[in-house]
Amino acid sequence: MTADSLHFTELAPGIAVGAPVPATWRALIDHPLLIIVGLTGVGKSTTLEKLAKTGLDYTLLPNRRVLTD
């Protein structure tokens, strides 16, 4: 089964799968993307706090458990 064979379903705010895609949605490839990952305690949250203080607009992805459910 491919994403195109599914009805468009929003999994979490800003994350969806399926088709047809509403005109208000943009493809992931149309956005600059930076994903920060790492082990516990390496500074991910601290980095995000610093980025927020610069005024950078970003969105956190939902917890992986939300997506797999």
C-alpha cells in the first residue's frame, strides 16, 4: 500500500499521509529542513532554546510514539 492509495489523513499538526493533498499543504521538499537527533543529555533541548531566542521559527515534530500509534 502506498501513501497515494490512502485517503489524506492528518497524523499530527502539520504531518499527514495520503492523497489528494489539500491546496493549503506544501510538500516537505518545498521546506528547508533540519532534524536534530541525539542521545539523552547531549544538548538537543538546550540547542532548541538557543535557536528560539534568536527568533527562529520552528516546529517540533510529534513524539515518535504519537506517529507510530
